[in-house]
Amino acid sequence: MDALLQKFCQLDSKNVFEPLDASTLTASQKREALRTVNLIKEKRSSKLKGRTCAGGWSQRSKYTKEETTSPTVSTDALMISLMIDTKERCDVATADVEGVYLHADMEEFVLLKLVGEAVNIMCQVNPKYENFVVIENGKKVLYLQLVKALYGCVQSALLWYDLFTNTLVQMGFKLNPYDLCVANSQIKGKQCTIAWYVDNSKISHVDDTVVTDIRDQREMSRVFGHGHHF
């Protein structure tokens, strides 16, 4: 319960959703509302971590593969970039994005449905949700509109990819036409390369100050989070 409470606190603090008045929703909208899937993961440290995602399987028939598929870096591209980093003695940093999909805005109307104990936890996180709780079939129900891309929604991965690539382009990077999860930019006369797999990214350049500057830029820190050198 504590692990789920922490997860719900994160979702609320990031303004992932907004509560809706159930009386304003149609019967069709309520039927199509996505249920939440709450999971508990035990880390190596034995600490329990809560994970909440949307049960987006019902969305699959509404979109084509092109509308939901997100590229990921190929093994060949990653290994070649590592070989180049080694040959050129580049400084390398890795960065992991916390709550990766939650940085991307949901572009369409998606309704989320919390039932039972999940409603109680949500109201404990923020009392504002209490005013939107209704009783359906003897159970507490809370309807939420997704504002951010939540894991489990079929379009979340692509929404995150678009946000991340647009951020890189604004910073002067160009996507590699042979692998759309590798981007390059000429900085101080040398190539800076960023390769990524969903929320895990690798930044490399011969000048260690360039790597640090890239990681700490406002645009990048907005989506990167904290990184470390190795």
C-alpha cells in the first residue's frame, strides 16, 4: 500500500490526469474507460516499488501500427557507436529518464477508471478527488482524463519518441537516416552523438565538458533527469 501510495503521489505531482464529473460522461465513454493496472516490483535492495499503468489493450483496434510504433536503437548502431567512442577516446555519459512517458502530453481524449481501493489511495494522495467519487455496482469509482502519456496506452511510446526527437532537433541535432534513435551534432569541431533506447540514453563527445553541458541543458534536463559518467 505504501509503494502504491508513493506511485500515486508521483502521478498526481506530475499532473498526469484531471478528475471528471461522472454525470458529464456518456455511457459509451464509461464503457471505454481504461482500467488501471497496479503492480508491485521488488528491487534488489528488497525495497518495494509501485507501478501503475493503463490497460490499453482495448485501444489496439483503434489505431494502425504506424500510429503507435516507436523506433528503438538497433544493436548494430549501439555497438558501432561504442566502438567509435573507444577508438576516439570519447567521454561518455548515460542518462535515465524518470517516469519517461509522463513527460509527453496525451493528444487525444483518454479516460481512466479507478475502482475500489485505488480510489481510496488516490483520495489519500489529494483530497480534491473525493468530490468526484461515485458509487457504481456497490464500488467506489473515480474517472480521470489522462493529460500525460501513461505507460500502457498504445500511443505513449510514440508520443515520448516525438517529444524527445523534437527536443534534440531544437538543440541542433540531426537524426541519423540509418537509425532514427541516433542523433549527431557538430560541437567544437567534433561530433557529439546521442543514442537511446526508450528512456535510456548515451551521450558521447571527445570533450567531457560538452557531454556535461548537453546533459545539463534546460531542454535536455526536462526530459533526461540525472545521469552519470562511466
